[in-house]
Amino acid sequence: MSTEVRTFRAPGRVNLIGEHTDYNDGFVMPAAIDFYTWAKVSPREDGKLQIRSENFHEEIEIDLDDPNIAARKHWSDYPVGVAVILERAGYRLRGARLEIRGEVPIGSGLSSSAAIEVATAFALTAISGVEIDKQELALLCQRAENEFVGARVGIMDQFVSLFGKPQKALFLDCRTLESELLPLPDNVRLIICNTMVKHELASSAYNERREQCETGVKVFARHFPEITALRDVGLTELELFKNELSEVVYRRCRHVITENGRVLVAADALKQHDLNRFGKFMAESHQSLRDDYEVSSQELDLMVEFARRVEGVYGARMTGGGFGGCTVNLVAVEHADEFRERVAQWYEEATKITPEIYVCNPASGAEEIQ
């Protein structure tokens, strides 16, 4: 019996701009970060999948031939969901022992879930001799989270966990899955500030925002049947049919429409190496998320305000779903240490909460480590 052990890793991500646009068929600009989920895998001969989490010090076992595997609202739902969806898609997996270790802070909005899914998918397909195109693998991992775990996430997280590159941001069209790598200079750091706060209403509010966007789309589609998502709507149409939208739905739509526009101009700013202009769009994004989409929080707003006081900061905004979690900051490398010290001090003085601040580099997508 083979005892071959292979090691794979997949990164978390931070989204630089383009928030709550992915499930509206819009544009996003994430970067993979050098925080990884690691998966060690070795084959078994009995058709069983044995998964151990080093983070949770727990182990579970499933039979890959069991048609009744269901989610348990447990950490194991993410790797098990990937195995189940791969099998349902016709990819026959062999039994395996999988050991998972995550460096991506859980619950921080840095996509620990996609990192687990992608690392698991890479490991299980490799050990089973299954070859899958990376784009299809991203879609299957998304399906695992949508259908098995039950979270209605867009494609961004899984996609950048597979396609990220060092010192690059990834511009992604969430409808066509066309992507482009954009340059991030060596002399800046991505600094992520974790507020250490996650408000309880986050998941219900996320689904509520999706429904509000869908409500808006129905109104526009009555006039233009070709409109299938807010991606297809411009500010002209928004103002034209404003009276048919509630005030709240109007503001939700305005955020998504303007945010899509910001991603496009921000991509242009990166191509021109104009970080000051890029930072201006980050500021506008935060303001829109705070006022129109109403997914910021007092802690996130404070963190952004403190960041803007430090020299060498090009841009700062909340990142991720909102209601707590993290901010992302584009900071000149020579000011990174000062930024970390000052923002941590000011935030703790204001909130009595000790934040976690991560200085990150844009990193490679999923890969096997020899």
C-alpha cells in the first residue's frame, strides 16, 4: 500500500475594491495573500475519506460511496462539501487521509472557507489522478459552498485562491470569468486590520442585501427585459426608475452600480501606477458601503479614519461582507511599521479592543509544495 504524502496549499484573499458586486454579476479586484490553508494528503485503499483539522484538533471520516452525506454546520462541511460536489460532477475520488491546517484567520473576512475548499480540491483530485481545469475547479468549489454548506457566495474567493499571483491584483468579471492581472508595486504593502468584531446580524443582513438587489433588478427588467443583474444597469436607468424603487432598494442599487464603475477606473489607475488615484476610489468605496449599502460598523469606520491619519497610506476601506471584520490598507513599505503601531494604539484606546494587524504580500494561487 502506498504511503505517499503530498502537500498542497491555497491562499486566503483580500478584496481591494469591488464589494458586494460579485453576486450582482459585476467586477471585483481581490489579491491572494500569503496566509494559506495547507492540506497534506495520502491515499487510502478503502474508499473512505478521513479528514483531520489541526486547528480544531478534530477528525472525521466519511464513506465516499454514501449517497446521504449531509452538512453538519461544522468545520468539516467545507472539505466534505468539496468531495461530495466533485463526486456529483462525475469525478471519481479515491479514499484518502487529509490533514488540514489553516493560517487564514477564521471569521475575519479573508476567505478561510475558499482556501480550505481549494486546498482540499487540489489535494483530492491530485491523489485521485483527476485532471480538472482551474476555472471549473473554482466553480465546483463555489458550488460546494452554495449547495452543500448553504452559503450563497459569489465566485471571487475561489477564483483568486486559484489564479492569484505574487505582486498582482486580479481584476475579475464575475459574469464572464474573464480576468486580468494588474501590477501592485513592490514598494507597497497590503495591511489588513482586523477589528476583532463580528456582529451577529452579518449573515442574515448579507442575504437581505442580495434580496434587495434582486428586487431592484425585477423593476428594471420590467422596462428592459435584457437586464438580468445590476451589472446591466447604469446610473441613467437608476434615476429614470427611481420612483418605482423604495428608498432602501434605490440606495442598495446605487452602491452596486457605482462600485462597478469604481472597479473599472481603479483598474485603470493601477495600470498607470497611480496609487493616489487608486486610494481615492478606495475611500469612495468605503463611503458607499457605509452610507448606501449600510454594511460598515462603528469599528470599521474608526479603523479607516485612523488609517487615513498615518503618513504613507494611499487608501483604506472596509473589505469583505461587513458588520465588523477587516479593513484593507495600501501603505508605502517604509511606513508599514509606523502604521501598524499607531493604528493599533489608537483603535485600542478608542474601543478597548486589541486589533490584529497583518502585513501581507500578494501571493501565488493554489499549488503543490514539493
